[in-house]
Amino acid sequence: MSLDEDARWLEWVTKQFETIAGDDKEIDLEEFKTALKVKESFFAERFFALFDSDGSKTISLDELLKALDLLIHGSETDKLRFLFQVYDVDGSGSIDPDELRTVLKSCLRESAISLPEEKLDDLTLALFESADKDNSGSITFEELKAELENFPEVMENLTISAANWLKPPGLEQKKGRHTPRYLTPAYWHNNSRKLLFLCAYTCLNLLLFITAMLKNAEGGFWYMVAKGCGQCLNFNCTFVMVLMLRRCLTWLRATWVVRVLPLDQNILLHQMVGYAIVTFSTMHTTAHFMNFVHLSQNSSYSLWEHLFTTRPGIGWVQGSASLTGMVLQIMICLMVVCSSTFVRRSGHFEVFYWSHLSYVWVWALLVVHCANFWKWFVVPGVIFLLEKLVGVAVSHMGGLYIVEVNMLPSKVTHLVIKRPQFFHFKPGDYVYINIPDIAKYEWHPFTISSAPEQPDTLWLHIRSMGQWTNRLYEFFRQPDSQVVSTKRLSASLKDRRHQRRTQITAKLSENHRFCNVKCFVDGPYGTPTRQIFASEHAVLIGAGIGITPFASILQSIMYHYRMRKQNCPNCSYSWCENIKDSEMKLRKVDFIWINRDQKSFEWFVSLLTKLEMDQADEEPEGRFLEMHMYMTSALSKNDMKAIGLQMALDLLAKKEKRDSITGLRTRTQPGRPEWGKVFQKVAEEKKGKVHVFYCGAPALAKLIKAQCEHFGFNFYKENF
């Protein structure tokens, strides 16, 4: 940092210290623990003891600044010396195995990693044996320094989590203004279809608005505005339905149309058209209100009669335009409010679901309200009705049953459904499922997590995040006795037979059992991930339960991979020929899975293990599928509290050829991915055009999309 930056940092640290220290101008251990925000008190106590240079049991401002200056401005040797002193608990000048074990145990707790005691012993021995070069039974400072030099990524940025509390203010903000992302050539190139479509959509609305205004110029300004907005509403209230013709859109995704229209953005466009409808309807209502104010001054009807009665005779169905208009305005506003992200993501999906079903009444009222709406509505309405009828017929064709259920960590329910013979889908597709025993009339969308090549069953992985998903989890979690006890003595023979079919019949383990529960499935419906097999280099990014579409895709990809695989007739060597077949052009796949905690990896470990085994042999051009696991609760390698643990995990993984956290061959990385470095590595591989597919939290999607635009990668996101 420059002298000016140093002065600003010093002033900022002093203010922070005064806020925490209070009147006595000293920080004690408890205040230090609170400020440092560490989970494990071991590190807070060790840091405190080293910061407290005079042994007074408190830290003064001078002591704090001296210690922080060493950690931020000190040399590599100074920082390593501090790390060594943290590990040297008894201050003997060397680290023995028991001290190292204590440190690693605290590291595990700090990173929210749970491992058996035997594994902790293995980690301790792996690091100790590697660092203790002279086999003296202890690690000296020189030996620790030599060991750390084998991990250059650790040496790059040696810090502690105190930086979250006492760190220089954002000095990078004054480096100069960057061009807004929406004005960069990369953004316009990667979003060209959507932007052109929105431009055409805006121009069409303007054309409709201006044409309708000019046709009604004799009615005055407010009447012209009302008619212009009304014409735009005729179009938008029909177009919002067209964007949700799922079967038609799924079919169009398999044609050339997908290269021209932004079909993968249909949910986003549906939302945008919804907001346009609210805007136009509000303007339409306001303009009519102002017009009624004018009319009431020049007619025998008062303002309230124009608004709330049929006496003025406004409208083509018994003068009901005003009344139906008021009702429509209220219903449209309620639908938009109940569709907000806050409602859908806060465990109240049912509010969104049931309020959205009022679209039937909205369309019915629009036909009554406007004399010309039916002309816009009739063709798309017939197609929409046919889609619904086909959906009902398909979902009720044949009896579908959930035949197996597995309760996974983090309240994830794995359903295995008997697959009907006529059911064909693509990797990444989703279905709507209805389980009458959970909710008779509710349908919810979930991605199919099994591969199309799996002939007998469908898999769904459902995380409990709302009322319906929680009821599903509790229904299958309850003991057999509770399920059977739902029978009543007065039940008819038919009811008892139905309950025998729906009860859980065979328990394989506490969380895994066979069952026979009736369900209905509507679909499948296509998603942006259908583009994956047209890619040359695909990067699949799943966050948490966002892995589900990629579970199906990875299994299908590896099925095609096995079809390409060649075996030498004279030895056990096998390889995969780099041949582009008609169904799959992929040359390389990078799979990135980001989870908050260790248990979340247990959802698909067995599947990922199988995928690793499928390509156990090295290939001439490197691995076809590379997996990258990230655990965000674990402290990153540049955090002083995690350095020893990450070194031990690396050493033990090399020794056992298996990751200690997941059991996979792929090493689980701590913290969050550095997307710039990740995509830079992908770009350098030069395996062909890169397509990035993401499923997970919207906030992370924005960050990844911005990086994709920077590198010129195509970005696709699961939207439903």
C-alpha cells in the first residue's frame, strides 16, 4: 500500500479498535473472540496470546497495530514465524504430534468438517511425517517453512480471518470507473437474441399504442391513452400465455428456431410481460378514471356511477366494462404480488400457485370487458387448451407409482418412480408431479435426475424448502406404524385396499425403503441444458440441489462416453476415441459442484464415484470429464487457520488416492471458486466453443454470467 493508503488504513483501524475496546482502551479475550468471529476458540486464544506481547491479558492499540502490521506488511518469514508460534502451543520452539493433532482438530471444527478420530490421526501423521524431515519426532520452524514451500498457492496470500474485521477499507474502488456491463460488446454479443427480441417486442407495443391512439383521437387525450393501453393489453394478455406453452416450446427447442428466438429465456420474458401488463393496466385504469371525471362534468351520470355501475352503458356486455375493469385491475395486481420472488422463495409456493390459477378468470373477464380481446385470444387459447388436455391425458395414462424412497441429508427426498414405456425425455428435462396423498390438486416442477438410458425408473431429488416439499419429506419419514394407523374401522374395503397400496411396505434401512404410492407425472418439458450435446466444451455448474439436472446429464454423457471407449484385445489398456457422433459433439466436460456443508455432498457421491470409475484410465488428450468440488463452509487455503488442515488433506489424498471429505478421487476445494481463474483455465484448454450451464441461486448466476461475458462463453441458466 502507498503512504496515503497506509494513513487511511491506520485511521480506520484506530476507529474500529475504539468501538470495540470501549472506555478502558483495551481489548480482553472475550471481546477479541467476538470481534474475530471465529467458530473455534482455540485460534482466538492463540492469536490473543501472540498479540498480547506484554502478557497483561489485554491487547492495547499499539500491540494490535504492531501485530497487524506484521501480518499485512511483514515478510513471508515473519508471517510463517507467526503461524509456527500458533502451532507451537507450549512455546517449546518445536511442534510435536499431539500439538499438531490439536491444531488440526480445531481446523476441522472451524471449517465445519466432521471426520472420524481415526481419520484425524491419519491426517496428523501424513502432515507430520512429511514435515519432519530428520525424523526427530518434532517439527522445527525451518522444517515447517520447507514444507510450506511445496504449496505455492498457500504462500501467495497468507492472511487470517481477522481481515474480515480489521482490514483496509475498499481501496480498489478508486481505481477508475469501469464500463457498465450492459454497455460492453461482450454483453451485447452473448445476449443478442434476447436483446433483438426485446427490441422487436418494444417496437410492436409502441406501434399498437400509437395506432390505437390515432384511431380514437376524437375522444380526447385521456380517452386516447386508455385506448392505446387497452390495445397493448390485448396483445400482452395473450402473449403472456404463449410464453408458457411448454410443450410447443419443448418441440421448438429441437428446431432451428432456438437459434433465432430466445426460447431459453421464456420464464424471464413471461415475467417481463407480466410487469408490462401491470403497467399498461394501471395506465389504462388511470386514463379511464380521468376520462370519467371529464364525462361526469358534462353528463347526467356522476363519477361513482361511471365507475361502479352499469347505468352509463359502457362496454359491449350490458355496460359492464367499468365493473370488470376494476375487478381485473385488482386481480392482476394480486397475481403479480403473489408471484414475487419473496413469496416463492420464502416457503409460500402455494400462494403463488393458487393465485396464478386465477388466470382463467382473468381471461374470462377480459372477453367480457373488451369487445376485441377474443380475436387476439382465440388461436393461442385453443393451443393452450389442447396443451392442457394433452397434459391431463398423459399424466393420467397408466398407473404411476413411487416404488422406492431414500431420505438423504439436508432434507432431500430421493423418489424412484416406475417409468412408463411411452415416457421419453432428454437429459436435463423436468416434469410436474402430483401426489394425491400429499396434496390432491397441487402440481410441482422438478428436474429428472436419472438418465434417459435408464429404462425402468425415473429419479427425482426434492429438497424440502416449502410447505409441499416439507409435507412430502415428513410423509415418507414417518414410521410404518404411523402410515398404517391412518386406516379407520369404518373404512370401506376399497379404501382399505387403496391405503395398502399407498403405505410404505418394506423398510430397507432407517432412511431407505420400498413403497407403493400413487402419483401423476406431466411432462417432460425441455430446458436450456438440451443444448449441452451440441457443445464442444461444456462447463456444468451446480450449487447445492442445483446438481439435479446435471445428474441426469452426466449419466447420459458417460453412457455415450462408454459407447466410444475402446479396449486393447491384448492387454487391459482402454481409451476413448475422440470421435464426434451425431448425438454428441462434446470433447470435454468440466463439472463444478458448490455446497455449503459436508453432508450435502452425500446426495450424489455414489453416482460421482461411478463416473470416476468409468474413466479410470488416462487418455491421450486428458480426462474427458473433470470434476471440481467446493465446500464454502471450509476455510480457504489462504486463511492461516486452515493452512495446516488443507496441507494435511492434500498429502493424505495423494497417499490414499481419495478425498477425506467425500471419498471421491477428486479433491474437495475449500471456500468459493475464483471464477476468473476457473474460466481462464477453461479458455486455455482450447477444446472448442465453451458453453456454461448453471443451476442454483440467482445471485451466483449474475456473477458467473458476468465472467462468461468477459471470456466470450455462452451462458445458460435453469429458470423454472
